[in-house]
Amino acid sequence: MLLNQKYEIFPSSEQIEILETWLSYCRLTYNSALLDKQRKYRQSKESYSRFDIQKQLKQDKQEWEFLKEIPSQALQEVFRRLDHAFTKFFRKEANYPKLKKHKDYNSMTFPQFGFKPNTHHRYAASFTENGKLQLSKLGQIPIHLHRPMEGTIKQLLIKRQGSRWYAIFSVEGQAYPAPINRDLAVGIDVGINKYAVLSDGKSYENPTFIRKTEKKRKRAQAKLSKMKRGSANYAKQVSKVHLFYEKVANQRRDFLHKLSYHLAKDYSIIAVEDLEIRHMVKNKRLSKSISDAGWGMFRNMLSYKCERNGSILLKVDPAFTSQDCSTCGTRVKKSLSIRTHICKGCGTILDRDHNASLHILRKGMEQLDQMVVID
Ligand SMILES: [Zn+2]
């Protein structure tokens, strides 16, 4: 299933002028193809195929130089739209296609995106290395990638909405069964002090039995470091340390299985921080302790258990989740040692991790609002 993901783009005034020109060329092409189709049908009762249209376009391009200014992929997509409009009409899903006015024609499609593997051929649309959107014959446009994109980009739609411009990517992704119960949404912050803090106030400690085994493991490890290498006792101690390692790992896996099972069962929407980005954003020591606590394993378990239960797992950009106020958005800088969030903007006082989980939930819901299922 394809999902739409929408991001605002910021073309310069020259680029806007070009985009507007492209849109009007697309609209003219659409309207003239529609008229050609109607004319041919009136004259010969024959349908005017896409093949005929493409042939006509080739002629048009020779006659009208300006049609060469627009990426040809985007122009060809115009015919697919017209075809689609007729298909919908014949299926009685829509009225007979009409000529489009300026206000009705506000988007164009780039059906391919990115690099062709193993060649250096560039598609009409791609990302640059510095994270901008690259359109052939137009150049680079800054884009606000406010959340990570997941899956394979199938096509790009450039859309004008009022005075703003958007890039809408169709991405092949996880299929979300509808309907989704928005009341059963939760944000989860995975931390150090507590294993997980939920936006509804619940929290899960690292279980004491894991901490006990961990303590034993450390003690065994310390004892080992004082022993003479190569001795019989040394080998015995090594296997003891290994056993404790394994025991901790098993206990943790077991705990995470249970926790992820309950979360996926109890909630229909779960928002967590995106692990890859989190590693980049947050400091190394924090990342280390989080990966020690099996964050990656936990997220994987959540991911497939959510899929199995028909719940949605949303991965959000972790930037400032623990800093910003979940109520009003004010940035409240705090070091790791500060455990309470006190907002001077709105007076909100919350446990640091609870504030973060509420913020993660909000980001997740914003993300959900922008994911539109298309057929
Ligand atoms: Zn606030």
C-alpha cells in the first residue's frame, strides 16, 4: 500500500514563477488532450488512446518550444491523470472529465524518484546530498523534513496550496488497517531511570530480578579481573561470568516480550522516538545506556507485535522531546541530571520523562495526520 507523506518546500520567487509556468503547461496539455479525445470520438466514435495522445504530444513539442521546458516525465503524467479521470467516469465513480481552470490544476507528478542504481543517471526528481529537493530544469529547493521518511519513495507530487508549496511523497510502507482508535494512543519515552514512561502516566521500572542478576554479573566480573589468567579457577570464573551475561540477556528479552505484548494489545497507536536519529541527536553516554537496555530489541518487538495486532507504531524525530514543553512548546533547557520539567511559559510541572512521552505522543499524532492512505 502507498502512503502519502507531505513536507513543505520553500522555492525562491524565481522557482515559484517556473513552477507556476509548469502547472499552466500541464493544465493546457490536459485540456487540449481532453478536447482531442472528444473531437476524435465525435468524428469516428473511436476512442483516443494514450498512444495517440503521446504521438500528439511529440508533434506539439516540435511545434511549441515551451513544452520542452518542463520535465517530460511530469508532462506525460498529465495523460495518466486524464486516463484515470475517464476510468473513474466509466466506473461511474466520477462525472465526465471537465476542462480544468487555473484553480483546479495545482499539482504535478514526478513518477520516478532518486537515483537509478549502478548508473549516474539522475531522475527528474531526487534529493541532493545536502538534503534539498532537486528537480531537473529547476534546481534545488529547500525542504523541511520535519520527520524521517520510511520506505521506498514511489513518486513525488509537487502541490500548490494557497501561497505555500508542498512535496508529497508516495511511499511504499506498512499497511494500516482502518479504523484506528485515536483515543487509544500513547507516547513512550525509553529512559535510564525507568525503563519506559508512558504519556498516560504509567511507567515501567527495570525489573529488580534483572538488576539483581546484573549485580551478580558485575561481582563475578570484578572477581575475575583479580584472578590469574590461565589458571583452572580463572577458566571456571570466565564461564560463570558468561552464564550471568546470558541470564541477564534472557531475563531482559523476556521482560521486553511481555512489555511489548501488553503495549501492542492495549494501545492502537504507539509513538516512540526514532532509534537511528536518536543515536545521532542525543549524547553518546545516553545512547550507550539505552542500547544496553535493549532499546533496539524493544522497538523491533513493538514493531512486529503492533503489526500483528493491527496497531500503528509511529517513529518520531527525537529532537528536543525532553526539552520542549509538551503543553505549550516552550523550550526548557535541562541537563540530564534535572529530573523535573518546569515550564516558565505555561506553568506546567511534570516528571521529565513524562513530559517527553507526552511530547512524543503529540509528534506522533501530527505525523499520523499527514499520512493519508491512497488507493
Ligand atoms: Zn509550557
